[in-house]
Amino acid sequence: MKFALDALNFFKKTDTKLLRNLSDKILIDGFIEKNNELINLSIVVHSLSKICEKDYYKKDGVYWKTFVDKIQANLEEVASDKAQVIILEKIIVELDNHFGRYKNNVLHRSKIRKGSTLYAWGVSLTLASQMVKIPEIELMKQIGRTKIVDEEAQIKTISERLKDAEEIL
């Protein structure tokens, strides 16, 4: 699967900014192609960026090394289409269960964040929640905490929106 090797390289470098940007790029492709595996990979990559930010995950050196080895091996397998992204999701959930710091694990929070991003890009709330496999109410709570409406500085006219839509098709 495309993007998995990029994710692996950025993860090795622990470059959180590149991981987040890659996550958004994967999310766009996943939405356009209607590919759930790409959407799930986007969520995993976002989770990896959040994990790389947190030092407490790295304090248990032995467990961290095992985690990194598993992620690297499975990203390589996903890249060569020998494995599914769900294996990566399970590895991330295991990491969070090991440290037990939050009620909702980092993967769950990444699903909410990516669903919120889809919604901000104009996807309906229902479709966004279905794509990231999160209940609508959880997305609504996240959306209520953000200022998505304020992100766009200028308002487009109907003719500009129509032109944008025609360019996509």
C-alpha cells in the first residue's frame, strides 16, 4: 500500500510534523478513492505522530524497542500488501494498554481527530463518522470544541463553489 514506506521513514526519524502532514494526505486519497484501508492508515499515522510526541512511552526502553520493531515490520508488510492496517491498530492499542494513561487510547482519539478533519473539509457528519468508525456524538463533541467554521478566512460565492466542484469532477 502506498504511503506506508513514507510513514515508516518519518516514524524512524520521529518527525511528528511530517507524520501529521502525511496523515492528512493519506486521508484525502482514502476519501477520494473510497478506500477504508487508506483512511485507517491515516489514523494510524496520526496516532504514531502523537506517540512520538510523548516521552513517557519511551521510558520503558525494552517495551518501546519492541513496539518500534513491531511497527516497522508491520509497516513494511503493509507497504508490500502482505498485511492489513488493523494489525498496526492492535499494536498501538497494546502500547496504550501497557501504559494505561488514558480512558480513550491514542488510536481512538486519532479517529475522532480525523473524522473532525473530514467534517471540516465538507464531508457530512454521518459519512465522516462512518468512515472513521466513530459514533456521531463523539465527533459532535470534538467539533463543538473546535473552531472549524472560523478556519476559512473568506466566503466563496455560489458561482465560485460551482466552479470548484466542476474542477473536481
